[in-house]
Amino acid sequence: MNCIRKIFIYPTLVALLLPGGVAFSQDHHDDHHDGDHHNHAYVHHEEWRHGYRMHHEDWDRGERIDYRHYHLQEPPRGYEWREVDGNYVMAAVATGVIASVIVASEAH
């Protein structure tokens, strides 16, 4: 049991200590009850963090989301939120440079 706790606790602690607003949640679900998005299975992308430039194919695969609906911070001009692989990603539209990544969950 201790080994299982470590598997979940250590990555969470590391994520909380990282700069750049990256947040992770152990309780991530792939279903949305609002009906306006397809189900997205969560995929952890180690490289997706503040300052990383997303690949175009990753960004294009994402669905633009309304930050207000998910209680996310308002993106600055030129940025938008997208849901990609079960993650909410805020990045610059022109360059794909990530400002924030949050694991999507039912807790909106």
C-alpha cells in the first residue's frame, strides 16, 4: 500500500513545486457531463509545461474551450485554452508556447 501511495503522492508533490502554473490532479475523469466535448483519455505529457512550444499536431488536435465554463484564468491576448489529451492547455495561438497546463477533471 505504501508503494501505491508513493506512486501518486510523489508526482503530485513534484508538480506543485514546479514553477509555471502546472497543476496535476489524481482524480481525473474522461467524461464531461455538459455534452459539448468528446471524451478525452488523459495522457501525461512530461514536456508540456510553462515555456514549452507545443507541436502543431498536438495543438490542432485539441478542442478550444471556454475558460469561464471550466473556471480557468482568462487567457491574455493572443492565447487560448484547449483541451488536449485530457489536459487543459493555455498557449499562444501564433507560436504554441505554453503558459499553463492543468489536468482536466470533473471538478470544474
